[in-house]
Amino acid sequence: MAGRFITLEGGEGVGKTTNKAFIEQWLAGHDIPYLATREPGGTPYAEKIRTLLLDHQTEAVDGMAELLLIFAARAQHLARVIRPALEQGVWVLCDRFTDATYAYQGGGRGLDMGQIAHLETLVQGSLRPDLTLILDIEPTLGMARANQRGELDRFEVEQMSFFERVRNTYLELARLTPARYQVIDASQSLGQVQQHIAAALEPLLP
Ligand code: T5A
């Protein structure tokens, strides 16, 4: 049986990294073979593209160049890591995936959603996550949390209006396809957030 594909999404500082560790514990506790990975990145080659994407650059980066790099990294990640794992029955937990591209490049940068959808089909075929957890928080609160962690990357230095558009795009994606998404209020205590995450995961159990 194919593994299940779970993605974690949300704006900056919503707690994806923190809750990814919780989901890993949950999967291990249910004896589910799993692989935890992230985007952009997930393979040595794709991680090099991640570095390029997140590092501050001396020249302005064209939105289309950024978009194509993200999908180039994703193609590598899918071919080398995600598809082989799912085919072997291993569950894949991925910190960000294509919903982040809709939210950041589409919503945030204002790139054409139709072009993103075209690239999604080109790179993924019909593969979509089985479950996408969107950790939702007011961008000001998320950025306050992100700021505590130290130096900000090339995305984190954007204006607050950028992060508002990112958030609204995530919420719109969830509204359009409610069966695949669970929106979780990430301003709650970590314990409450994790209760909601566990409840969202339960229906995936065999
Ligand atoms: N990107 C990515 C695109 O533009 N397009 C794409 O297609 C893709 C895939 C890197 C960047 O790439 C962009 C978007 C991103 O800007 P990333 O590494 O996932 O992606 O970047 P971040 O969102 O910055 O992820 P982080 O790991 O930096 O933040 P997290 O994981 O959301 O937050 P986390 O877990 O580190 O928590 C932040 C702080 O808050 C606390 C934690 O302890 C921590 O200190 N915290 C809480 N505090 C109180 N209550 C809670 N409920 C808390 N949850 C966490």
C-alpha cells in the first residue's frame, strides 16, 4: 500500500518545525514507517537550491526565476525522495510543499496562479498531499516568534502586507478544497495546537 503524504504549511514562525517533531513522535508511536523532509530542499542538490533561494542576494531576484528554482528543487525532491518513499509504503511528512508556492509566489509576489498550477501539473503529475495542515496565525505574531530565532532570511524581510497575502492565500486554498486541508489556530498553546494536529491525523490511520 502506498504511503500517505502529509504536508505542513503556514506563514513565518507559525511553529512548523516545532510541530513537525510532534508529528514524527506521533507516527513513531503508531509504528508507521515515515520519512520527514522539507522544501525547498530535501536532497543535497535541492538543498543547494534552497541556499540560493533563502540567501540575501546582491541583485534583485526576478519572481519567475525564483518560481522556476522552487519547482526545479521540487522535481529533484520528488524524483529522489518523495515518490520512492511513497511507493515503498513509507509515509512522507514534508515541511512546506506546493501550497507554499501558491501562497508566497502567487499570493505574496503576485505571480500568475495559472502558471503555478501549470508547473504543479508538469512537475507532480497528479500527485497531491493526502493531508495538508495549515498552521494559521496573525502575521505580526508569527514574525515576532520568527524574530526571536535570530537572523531573518530573504523571505522573512518582506513587508507585513506580503505576509497578509500569504496568509489569505493559504486560507483561500483551504476554503476551495476543504477535504484536503485542516486549518489550525497556531496562536493557541503548543499543547492545544498538538491536540488539533493529532485529531487531524487520526483519520489517516489504516
Ligand atoms: N518558500 C518555500 C516559498 O517562498 N515558496 C515555496 O514553494 C516554499 C516551499 C523557507 C522559506 O521558503 C519560502 C517560505 C519561507 O519563507 P521555512 O524554512 O519553512 O521556509 O521557513 P520558515 O517559515 O521561516 O520556518 P521556520 O522553521 O523558520 O519557522 P516555523 O517552523 O514555522 O516556526 P518554529 O517551529 O521554528 O517556531 C518559531 C518559534 O515559535 C515558538 C517556537 O518555540 C519557536 O521559538 N512556538 C510557539 N510559541 C508559543 N506557542 C506556540 N503554539 C508555538 N509554536 C511555536
